[in-house]
Amino acid sequence: MTQLPRHSHARLGRNNRHRLSRCCGSICTHSNRAKRHAQRGLLVVAALLWCVVGRSPLAHAGEPDVYVGLPIAQDGPGVKVGKRSTFHGGAAVSVGYDSNVFSSAGSGNEIGSVFVQPTAWLSLGNRRMINQRLNTSLKGSDRKVEYNIGAFFGWRFYTNSKSTVRAAGKPNGGVTLNLLTSPKRRFSFGIDERFLILGQPRQYESTAEYNLNRFDHRGLFRFLLRPGGGRLVLEVGYISELLYFLDSNPCPEGSAEGDCQENTSDRTVNGLKAEIKWRFRDRSAFVAKYRFTNNLYLCCTDIGVGRNEDSDHHIVQAGYVGQIGKKIDVELLAGYGKGIYYNDVNGVGFSRPNFEAALTYFPRTRTQLSMRGFYRIRDSLVGNYISDFGASMGIQQRFKWRMDLRAGFTVTQRKFIALPVPGIEDLVIAAYSAAPGFTRTDLLVAASTQLEQSFGKMFVMAARYDLQLNSTDFVTLYSNGFVSPGRFTRHVVWLFGALRY
């Protein structure tokens, strides 16, 4: 599931939050009815165009979406718990079609299937979540703790006659915890935790056991100090992550002994995060960030043979986040990153700049437009590291008849640097095609559009379309003769109904 671009710094702008809340409850009136219908038509046409040209990046086992492709409706009015907390919950059943279950390359290798997918979710908290962070008020609060706890679960059941396709449907779910003590006071600490159970087929048809099924834990324990009047915020945090694959036998059916190897991608990440934020106006701040992570792979003891490489990463960024005028939010961050890979036979690390540039525009209370450009570097499960250079666009629109439109589009050039050397670092791989200097280059494009119609306070009907495409000439040739192209195209169409509180 493509995560739609969302407002990244709403917590810096109280007026923006008011605009978003008014979108959901009021009716915008216009004197010119023809103009209003024309604007609606343009929004729908734009969304459909994004769907037609959109494609989505290959999902990476180390970085799943928060809701891992589950159809989850927006929160309803909720049920009050105590004086300040609210409980939200819901359940949905979706029926859809997946055109390429195993994300296989073209030339008639795709296998499509109808699927049915039930989903359930719940949350309890005294603050809402925006971009996986608590939507804490700018003003001081008498609350001792602000929190939000959530859980979600779903299972996709493919109805194809082939047993390999039916076995590809796996459970996905997780729990989240976000907590902050003494918000806006001189000293506080917070916890941000996400633990997911994920099921995902490989990029070719295989046995049920040969899947990317895994546990994914990501946690941050942080301390915040606000000297003076609170305009200066100092934050230090401990990073803890675990990626653990559940494959009991990661070898395709029919493989001979010696053709396969242990799973080399189980990984722990421990590190440090530091941030200084100076809010020089109520809704604007200068920010400086530092992040250190140690990536330690659990497999194998022989250096240079059949293992991923341990590494240390240092990332520094600084810039501006905040509001310009009444209708524009901006994020401008630039910095430098250095990655050290200690045991790679090629000695390949990185030392290069990075940046994030985003703009969110609120032309009216019911409409939000966003754009983002980025250049990022991170550790990779395949090769040493990944570099991503790309851009995204998004729209959120609320119509007066209680219909919500959300659409997003992303294009990325992705490079996998320092692939395992065939026959030396990876005995299973015989050779690569289109990988000069052991570097793989992909063009990834992602698009997603969802229309959601509310009926009363509790019932929702929605339609969603996702398009995924990975364009690359890269091919892996395995020592047993199996050939695995990297390119694929995938269409997923959903219709679902939900009851939500």
C-alpha cells in the first residue's frame, strides 16, 4: 500500500488544525454553483490521472507502511472514556483484485486473483496521531500524560484455484504506543513504539514457506528539556529496532542441497537521536538533527561469505519547519550522511549530502495539497545501502456530501549499492545483469487513490486503486539456473465497507 503524503508539521500550526477540523464538520458555501462543480471535476480528473500514470515502489522488508496495506477507514466520533480519552474502533470487509500476486516480471508470468480481506482496528487516547506522532498542543497543558494506543489486524484470502496463490495470503497486524509525559513543561519523556507482524510473498511464485514473513519492531525512548519559556526544545532519544524473518526453510521447492543458504537479513539496530528546535515564532522553528545507528546482522560468523554487512551510520540535518502566511506550511532540511561498512570486500560505504523539501498548501478549509522532494540514504538488506532520489505529490479533499478523496503520487530513482559478489559473498547467486560496479538502479513510481463516503456516523463505503511498477533492467541469475528479473507491474483494486466508531 502506498502511504499517501500527509501534512508533516500540523503540530506547529494551530490554525491549520482548526482548518482541518472545520473541513470535517462544516459546509462550505459558494455563490457560483457552476464554478463549484468545475472545481470538483478538476479534482476528480487530477486524481484519476495520478492513478493512470502512477506506479509504486517495491516494498522493502525493512520499511513497511504503518497499516501494511490494510483498508482502514477514518475515525468516527468515538466513545468517551473517562474525562479526556476517546475510544475509536472499526471493522471492514474488502473485496478486490490483485493483478500480480507475486510481483512477477512481465511476459505472461503474472498471476492475478480475486481476494477477500477482513480487517479490524482500535485505538484509545487523549490525543490524535498525525504522521505517527502525537498531535500535542502548542500551549501548555495540565495533563500529566498524553497518549495514544492502537492495534490493527487483517488477513487477505485469495480465491485462486492454485494452492500457491491461496497460500500467499498472510496475516498482517500490529500494535502502536505513543506516550509523552508532562507535555510542554520543562522536562518530559516519551515513548514511540510500533511492533508489526507482516506477511508478504516473494517476488516470484514459490512454496508457502518461502515468503518475506517477519516481525518488525521500531522503538524510540526520548527525553525532552525545555529551558526558559519553552521556545527552545532539546531532545535526546534511544533508538531500538529489530527485524526478524520467520522463514523456516528459505529455499524454493526442488532446490538441491547447497543451492540455498541461511536467512542473512535478520537485523538489530541500536542508536542515538538528538534534536535541537528553536521556535522563533509560534508556528515556525529552526531545527538541527543528528542520528546515529549501528546495524548489526545476526546471521553468520565468517566475514565476507554469505552475510550482510554490519555498519555504522551518521546522519546530520538542519533547516526550517513551520508556517508561511495562513495557508502554507514548509519543511526545508539539508545535511550530510556517512556510512561505514567494516567488513565488505569492496570496502563500499557512503559519504554524501541529503535533503528533504516539502510544501503543504491549504487553498480552503476542505482542501489540502502537498509536494515533497527528497534525497535519502539508508541501510539495505540487499547490498550495503540504498540511495533514493525522488518527489511526491498528494491531495486530500472533503466534499460537502461527506465524501473524502485522498490521492498520492511518488516517483523515485533507487540505487542498491555494493551488491553481494556472486560466488564469494553469496554462493547462491551466479551472476547479475545490468549491475555495473555491483550497483542496481530502479525507477519506482507509486500512485494511490481512495474515495470514501460516509453514511451516518458509523457506516463507510470506499473504493481504492493502487498501481505499482518497478522499471529496471536488473536480473539475478542463481546458481541452480533460476532467473529473477527485478521489474514488475501490479494493479490492486479494492471495494470495502466498514463500521467505525
